[in-house]
Amino acid sequence: MGMRLNKSLQQLVLVFCYAAGRVVALLILVLLLPVLVALYIASWITLGEQPFFSQQRVGLNGRLFRVYKVRTVPSQEGLPIPKLCQSFRLIHVDELPQLLNIVLGQMAIVGPRPHVPEHVAQYLPWQRNRLKVKPGLTCIRQLLSPKQKLQFNQHLELDIKYIDTWSPLLDLQILWQSVKMGGFI
């Protein structure tokens, strides 16, 4: 990681940031509970099916975990995505249940987005470095993705650059930019 601290101090700072992130995520989760309930109801009415779902993802050191989301796409293929659900996706509120993943210690607020096991199985050795940190709710590459389409390898290169240059200040900058963009993540 990019901080100019000795390795043990770096680890201590990272552990503190993860712990602080869990507390912040819990507070946000409690504050946004009415929003989550409204999302749940709106998704249920709009899609007519179970609004929350989970997917298996790969986290820190390759550990598998379930990531939580609000359903915005009909589970039956070929059906159109309702406009309300499209707006959920546009501002990323469908990802809010992942605050629970942060509280559980499986994710961080900022970090590379978690990949599915099928993608991780195809990583080249240098790409496995992205598993050295917890996956995040928002990341540096998401700040670019809405503006420009990035290839999978470009995503991974940005993730590795983030890990190599990580600092608490970088996380705060990414978080601030994510909020400014109008989405939570």
C-alpha cells in the first residue's frame, strides 16, 4: 500500500479505518432504514417478486461471502426493467443493503468492488493483488465508469493502483467524489 509508513503502522491504520467504516455503516444503515423499507416496498410492487437478493462474491484473501442488493431487474429473462428500478440503479440505491456487508466486516466503504468467483478464477497472478484488501461499496474506478466505458483489465489496473497508493485521505477523496456524483456508490 502506498502510505509511507512502516508495515505494522500501515496495518494498524487500515484496521482502524475498517473499524470506523463499520461504525459509520451501522449509523447510515439505521438512518436510512426508512429509505430501505421504501425501496423494498417499491421494488416489490414494481417487480412483483422478492425485492432483496444476494449473490456470492469474493472478498479479502479470496474468502467467499454473500453480497446483498435490492432487486432492480426482473428475475424472468426478457421482461423490461421498470423505469423506477432504472432510476434506483442510476443513483445506486440498489446497493444500499451492502451497508450490512460492511457492518458484518465483509466489505469496506471504499475499496475495489467485489467480483464474482467466476471472474476471480480467471485472474492473472498480478490481478490477485486486489484480494489483499476488503472489497468496497465505492471505488476509484466507479468515478470513471459512468463517463467512460472501461475494459475488465482497466478496472483491475485501477483497483491495483488504488491498493498501491492507499491512504485514509485517498478513501475520503473517493467517498467525497462518490457523494458529489449524486450516488451513494
